[in-house]
Amino acid sequence: MQPYQRDFIRFAIDRGVLRFGEFTLKSGRTSPYFFNAGLFNTGSALAELGRCYAAAIVDSKIPFDVLFGPAYKGIPLAATTAVALADQHQLDVPWCFNRKEAKDHGEGGSLVGAPLAGDVLIIDDVITAGTAIREVMQIINAQQAKAAGVLIALNREERGNGELSAIQEVERDFDIPVVSIVSLTQVLEFLADDPQLKQHLPAVEAYRAQYGI
């Protein structure tokens, strides 16, 4: 595990973004942990989140020309990541996002920011069913651009209704890499090393044994 990954897990727990207990997911599954990126909701939290995304991008070595943040949650993620890439890594990369509703005045259209062109790195918080990514792929294709990959915060490493996870389905269907700041494997490693949090390890391991990929 890289230092930025360990820092991210600690930061997510401290912010209440990553919690342990008993949570009913939209899928109907009862999960022993819950991840809510919407709680990265202050300036300092967003700045730290951007640094983690930027570190994961550099670590992934995925070549790209522009960052794309899908509306709505991806917009601040792409913005803070672009800032962190410039501040921390001296990489001044363009970024853009889409509007949910196209405008017919002013800037017009459904895209805001840098041109959506070349190789596009998509930034989002999680991939649950892959539906949002499929919509993004249509936007990218409509601009004659090409998806370079997807970066998310947490890979739950959990299969859907079939044998594959939603992330594996996206990788298979679009032939692009999906990388994450951290995966459930690293969360388990973190729990095992932490005397206070180790109590949650059996429940998370049991959940993974049942639903993991």
C-alpha cells in the first residue's frame, strides 16, 4: 500500500466518509461498511481528496489529455484533482464537465470548460452499476474523443448480479482501465493493522467472502 492510500483511508474514516457497522445498500445487501464521498464537504477535505486523486493518477501512469467530471458529483472532483496535479505534480492539465441540461444561450451546449478532445480520463467517486459511465461514454464518443480510463475513490471489489463487478463490466465493455485511490483489499489491510479498527475485520472479511470478486 502506498503512503497516499493509507492516508486516504485514515482521512476517509476521520471524516465519517468510510464507516463501519450495518448498512442496507440499494442492492438490498447488508454491508458491514459504507462509503459516502458526499461527506468530503469542506474546503480542506476537498483539497486533500484532490491530492489523493492526483497521486493515484500519477501512480496509474495512464496517459491522458483532459480530465472529465460527470455532473454532478464528478464536477468538484475533476476541479480539485486538476488543482492538485498543478500544485503537487507540476502537471497543468485541462478539465471539463457536462451539464445535465444543455443550454441554448451564453456558452451553450452541454459541456463546460476545456474542449473534450483526445484521450479523456473520467473522474468519479464510485462505480455502482456502471450506468453513469455508460452515459459518459456516449458524451465522449459524440465529441469524437476517446476514453483513456476511469478513476474512482473506492473499488468495493464486489460482484453485481453476475460473476463480475460493475467495474469489471466497464473494463470489459469499453476496453479501458478503471483505477481507484484504494480498493477493499487495502481497506482490509488497514483494518488488520489498526488496533482500534481491527474489531470490524471479521464482518468485512465475511462480506467479501460472500460477495467479493
